[in-house]
Amino acid sequence: MRAVEPGHARHQDRELSDGRPVPPAPSVVPDPDLQKAEQLRAEARTLCAQGHWGPCEDKLDQAGILDRAGDETLAVHELRNQIGPGMDEDTGGGASMYAKPGVGPGEVPLRRRHH
């Protein structure tokens, strides 16, 4: 067995050079902000896929506040690049800027009463 230099840990024995045991490695606890940011980005992907551009952008903005680094990923940039053109699309064949908006996520269309 090799001699251990002073100040170095012996990993085979799990003991420091002065005889103290090596402390256990700290457990890694996931950051709740990062988890929430990933959840918001997943919701944003779903909203963008459904064409709900405003709520999609809102979710991405909220996630970016919680996790700045995650906001710089290729996937987020691709989603953000879809939002602008998606909002500008004319799906109604006319002046969509003045058209009544469609039903948003979580909304229920109003039912007309017949007199």
C-alpha cells in the first residue's frame, strides 16, 4: 500500500490523514425554482403548440425570472422565435387585428340563448 502524503485523504479507507473519517458527500436537493421553471416551460411548449401565443410567452417569461440560464437554451429560443410570427399570422382571412380573439386555455365559450 502507498504511503499517504500529509493532508490528503485515503479514499480506500474513507479516512483523512489525521485519522478522522471522511464526511459523507452532501446530498443534492433539487432547487424548487428550477423545477418550477421547467414546469412552466413544459406548459409553454403545450400552449405554443396549440397556438396560444400570449399565454405561451407569459409562461416563458415567468420561467426566465426563476431560471435565467434555462432561458438561454436552444429550445427556449426556438419557442420564442415561433411566438412573434405566430401572433402575426392571419388565420381569419381578413383583418385579424380587429377580430374577436378565440377561446383561450381554460376558458369556456359563451353559450347563446335563443329567445
